[in-house]
Amino acid sequence: MGERPPAGHGRPPSTARRSGGTISTDDAGIVRRLNRQRRCWSRELNQEKQKLDLEGDLWRFALAFYGRPGIAETCLRLQDEAGIDVIALIVVLYADTVLTHGLDEHDIAGLQASMRRWREETVLPLRRLRRALKQPPQEFPAEETEALRGLIKKTELRAEQIQLALAERWLSERPPHAGIELEKALTLLVGAASGDDEIAGMFARTIAEARATARG
């Protein structure tokens, strides 16, 4: 007897054996194209999820809140005198007054961790440079230095806008649950200086204005 022909010998080239039947090479090509398209759609969906909304609800709240009487000055004092990250302050206020589910201790730690590297490597260096150029050395060209400082100020604002967008994405991924009282939540942003009466008064002012902002 001669050698047994290899498996599949004699089948039409347009078919391939599959369990339960056969599939034409044309159909197999369609399946491959559909799988490629599915992978492409999946990548696009993931990219869409990763996109930041720089002008989302949190950004609009921040603009309205910061425009309230005396708030810009209060936030600046909290930043410079108490070392508070004003972006974190705004996020905590927004979660409680607009989303109506405040943050707890673990949330606030997670929020700060999610923004820390961006803040430390973009926002803070830009702020230090802007402030350093407010009173530049005499040998610096005055007009050009002031123009540069203006550009840095705009870039710093953009960096803060991105930080807010990062925070809003973090909020959207957080399962809603009851938080702690807003007053207590804000003190977690300060740490050792949280018992200061003056700081407590500034917190009370920000809470009142945040609630007014939320009401519209």
C-alpha cells in the first residue's frame, strides 16, 4: 500500500476544517477584519475614556466659586498661610455641595494622591517661577521678563485646569457613598494647623460661598 495522504488532502482550497463544520477562506477573512475592527473600536473607546474634560462641571464650578466676593483672597491666604492645595479645597467643596455626597478620610487621601505628582511637577514649579519673576534681578530685561511672567501665569492656570480635570475624572470613578461633615473634611487638608480659629473662619466663608455657588 502507498502512504496515506496528508489530512485535508483533496479538499477544495477555499475551505478549512472546523469543529462542527467548515468555513470558507472568504468568511475567515471577514472574521479577521471584524476582529481587527473590534480591537480598533476598543482602543478608541479606551482613548476616549482617558481624555480629560478640561471644561467640565468641576471647572465651571471653580470659576463661579472663585469669582464670589472675597473668595480669591481667602483661597490665596489658605494657600500661603496654611499650605492648602486650593484645587483640593475646591474639589472637596464641589463633591459636597454639588454632587451632594461628600468625601471621607480615605477619599481625601486618594484624591490628593491622584493629583500629587501632577501638582508637584507642573503647578508648583510654575508658581515658584512666576513669583520669582515678580521682582526679578536688575540685569533681567524688564519688559521681556514681565511678558514672560504673563505667559507663565497663563500656563500655571492651564496646569491647574488640568489638575481639576484629573480630579473630576477621579470623582467620576469613585462609587458614591456618604462622606464626613464638610467642615471636618476641610480640616484634613490642613493637618497640624487645623485648630487655628482664623483658618476655621476662612473655611466657614468658603463653605458658605460654595453652597451659594451650587444654588446658582
